[in-house]
Amino acid sequence: MPYDIDPRLLRAFTAVADELHFTRAAARLYVAQQALSRDVRRLERELGAELFVRSTRRVALTAEGERLLPYARRVLAAHDELAAAFRAAPGPLVVDVAAPVGTAYRVLAEARRRLPDSCELVARFHSGLTGAAAELAAGRLDVSFGRFAGLPEGVRAGLGHQPVRLEPMAVLLPEGHPLAGAAAVPLDRLAGETLYAAAGNPRTAEWTELAARLFAGRGIAMAEPFPELAGAEEFVRVVRKRGWSVLASVEFIEVPGMVLRPLVDPVPLSPVGMVWRRGLRHPGLDALRAAARELGEREGWRTPPDGAWWLPGEDAAAMGVAARAAEGA
């Protein structure tokens, strides 16, 4: 057993262990896949143990890999803590979480608990990854959350991405709606309904496009385009005034006079990823990524539900989900 293991080798190992995919792990570390594979092989030689079972179809941890993983995480955490202690305090990291509820906000809250007071994560509550991506590129924003595969390919190339959650979708209904009393709403019961899905808001184009894919062939209409609704209070006011039903996620802001019901048969999934400007280095980003990973592992965020579910194929690929997730499956 070597007495001195290069932390770079441990970072290569943990990245592959997290992604179970060498190409995605290499992109995460901003290195060539060949270099990543070389580092993993070198670590295996130094430890005298095989850490991964590799095939053309899958990558899996061996028993020795499973045994090494918690030690590697602790070593890297200590290494990062040491480095942070001897560099200048970083500036605030601006994080768009859309609303003070839901997946992104929970990741932010967990990351804040991990960081010293000197490291600040500043929350911003604007919805829409399409709009956020432009601000990430311009340096006005550091981190955001949303549907990564819904962005243009050229935009995605400038962003780092970490899958966070396959979030079940829901429908927000007026209390007097005939389906409001159901514990869950089958998708086919929405045939003939009109749902609001942010059509007309250029900042949320990725969400509207996902909704259009879901509604297609099911007899569900998209509510007419409407200007961007800035903030929760304005959203609540307009939705209640117009009597809209709303396509939402299972964790959503409370709207007086409306009820949130999960969608089933199949369960439509909203792919939530965390994105940041490529090349960004900040302890706050490290804390956010660790928080997202550990919350996901603890709560099964990246495991599809039992039974029938729906997710477009390109979103399945971006989230690292098996091919069964193809649209219409």
C-alpha cells in the first residue's frame, strides 16, 4: 500500500464512481477521457486492486472500489479544506434557485450548512434556465438549476452540468376543479384541459418545450402565451385571476385557493440539473455539488419511480438514466 497517493488520482476515481461513466466524468473534471482512464489505472496499480468493472455497456464499482470510496471522499474533503484555509476568502457565489421551495432551494440550504460564515451563497429567485444560461455566460450569475437538455447545444458547451433529480411533475388545480379531490391525477384525465406552462416567457423556453412534448397526443392544450410573470406574488395573482390549471412539480409554492396533485399513469419526470459557467472554481460550488450528490443518494432523487414513467430520450441521456426512459416508454 503506498504511503502517498496523488489527490488527482482520487479525484479521477471519485468522479467515475459518481458518474459510472468515463466520458461524463472526464467532462466534469475538464480533462480528456484518455487522461482520466490513465489516472484510474495508475491508482489501481498503486493500490494493487481493481476498482471498476468495465464493459462496453456499463461501468460499476468493484467491492474494493466501494471500500475505497468513503476514504477517498474524506481525503479530498480534507485536502480542499486545507487549500481553502490558505487562500483569500472567496467572493459571494450567486445561485438562482427559482423559488424558496423545492429541489434547488433544498440543495442550497444543505450547502450553506457545510460552509464557513466567510463563504457566502447568495440566493436569487428568478425562474427559467434559458434566461439563466445567458446570465451565466455573461458572468452575472454563477449557478442555476433546470432542464439542461432543453438548452441549445452551443449553450450547453459553455456550461458545467451535474444531474440532481428526476422530479415528478404535478398539476396545480383550482379547489373547485372536478379533479381537485383526487389524491393523484392520471394524465389521461387531463384530456380536454388547458394548462399554463409558461408559454410566452422567453426565460423558461426549456420548460414550455418539455410541457409541449408531454401534452402532445394526449388532448391537453397549452394556455395562451403570456408575458413573463415576475415573482411568486405576481404568479399567484395572475393564475388565480385567470382560473388556470398549471403544470408544476411535486414541490411547489403554495397558492391560496388551489391544490397540488401529482400526475400518474405514467409519472412525467422533470429533469433537474445544476449548471455553472465552465471553469468556475469556488468552494461554494464544491459544497453545492456535494450537497446535491448526498441529498440525491439519501432520497433516491435520480432513481425513477416504480411503474410507468415518462421522460424524453435526450433528457434521459443528460441525467444518466437507462434507455427505458425514452419518451413514450
